[in-house]
Amino acid sequence: MPHSNPLINLLVDNDKAEELKQQSEHFPSITLTKRQLCDLEMLINGGMSPLTGYMDKKTYDSVIQTTRLPDKQLWPIPIVLDIDAKTAAKLSSGASVFPF
């Protein structure tokens, strides 16, 4: 059962998958750890509903300060793609990446 309604399912159909695959050829690549892969899978399959992706700064700050999302839903931990400083230095804020 999802944390909230509706269940956020980020799986895409074959046409959209092909489009994303072509777009991702130009994205920087990041090798994910097992934990990072688990977080990504949980985001994709709706296990972290109502989240629609990793948290932005506003959402992160809200969760850290209040244990709630900006819309006031209870959310106890931040969900972010934690990367090392060297990798982060190669990216711009909001950049798309290809996780593998």
C-alpha cells in the first residue's frame, strides 16, 4: 500500500522508454551503489509515493526541519541522490543524469 493516494508509478511505456534512452545518450553517467539503486527502484515503482523523484532543495529542507513534505504530508527522511563532491562538481543544479 502506498504512503498516500494515488500511487505514483514512474514506469514508462516502450515508446517513452525509447525516447528517454535516446535522450540519455548525452547525459552524464553515475554509477549507483546498491542502496542508491534501491531508492531509485522504490521511486520508480511507487514505493515512495507521493514522491515523483528525488527531493529538490525546498522539499529536502521541509523534511529536515519539520519531517513533512511542503504540502504537510508526514515524511520522515529525505530522499536524495547522494553523490560525492567530485561527481557533483561535474554537474549543474537540476541536471539529468543516466544512472547505471
